[in-house]
Amino acid sequence: MSNYLYLIINLSAVSVPLLFSFHPRLRFYNHFKNLLVGFLFMVPVFIVWDIYFTHLKVWGFNNDYLLGINIFNLPLEECMFFICIPFSCIFTYHVVLTLSKNKSDFNQRNAWVFASLVLFVFGFLNMDKSYTFFTFVFLAIILPIAPYFINMKLFLKTFFILLIPFSIVNGLLTGTLIKEQVVWYNDNENLSIRLGTIPIEDIFYALLMLLLVMIGYQISLNNKSKLIS
């Protein structure tokens, strides 16, 4: 049964959002094609990144919790992660957007530029730590671009909500409540700061992943709206 753990975590994370995608008020299924565009923005980047870091042993996987099926030297479950988790997250954004009465944006783009500069500096101060450096620098590049496509106020509201299921899913993957880690990290390549069992970089990694998906998703939605109008 333990060999199915990573698979069960993925399917558990996506099952409820997938079911409620067909709720008559939400109708998220109408946006599946737009979400596919979002995946095309993110998945190739993160798969290549994942393959590279796994090769360097920045992180790795415990075979005791895996089916043993590999794609490009990555466990099948790890590839599924980049579909199941973003799907659930963008669904949550769609729910927040649908139910929100105030859809105003936080348009202070200078603030995002400043945040980007801070991330750049912090990343380059930790060039000897691969996970820290790449995560912060890539996020610094994407962050000032995102407000041109995304309602950042609603996105951040959604992201803070998602920190709760994030801590559960990522906690399980990194060893919370189980004997060993599903995904292990080489602490020489990160800040060695953990929130419970979760490396702090994972929060920024998740933010970067969702921003890339959201940019592609929102571009596709905007183009769809122009075609309809």
C-alpha cells in the first residue's frame, strides 16, 4: 500500500476540485482549455528543472512510496504533481474570483518591482545553494511581469488560502506523519530552514509555479473574451 502513497496524495488533492468543476454556479469545466494553455507555460519549465535537480541530487524520491514508473527519469507521480496541484489551485482561484464581490486589483506595480529586486539580491547572496538561488531568481523575473496579466489582489488572496492545503500536501511529501520522506532534499542546496518538515523554499517554488500557470491561463481567457466580443 505504501507504494501508492504519492499517487494517493496527488489524486486526493485533485479529486474534489475536479468534481466541483461541474458545479452549475462555478462551471470551471468551461475553462479547461484555458488551463491547458497555463500548463503549457509552466510544465515544460518545471519538468526540465525537476530532471536537472534530481540528476544533481538537490532533491530525490523514496522508491518505497512510488509505483516504480518513470518518465524522463522522474517518477510518474512527480509528473502528475505538476498537473494535479496546479489544477486544484487554479480551480480555487476561479472559486475566489466567482464568489468575490470586490474584484479590484492591487495595481502598485512598483511594489512588485521592489519585491523582485529583494528576491534577486537574496538569490545572488545564496548562489552556493542551488534550490534557493534558482527559485528566488526565477521568481524575481516573473513577479514584475505577472501584474500585467493577473489580478494580483485576488491571486494573493487565493495563495494565502492555499497555504493550508499546501502545508498538508507538502507536509506529507516531506515526512509529516509518515515514517520517511516521499521527497527528500539535500539541505546543502537550500537554506536549511523548515516549516515543520517543509523547506521554506517550497513556498516560493509553489508561488512561481502558480504564477506561470496563471499567466498562461489568463492570457488564454483574455483572448477568448476578445473573440467573443
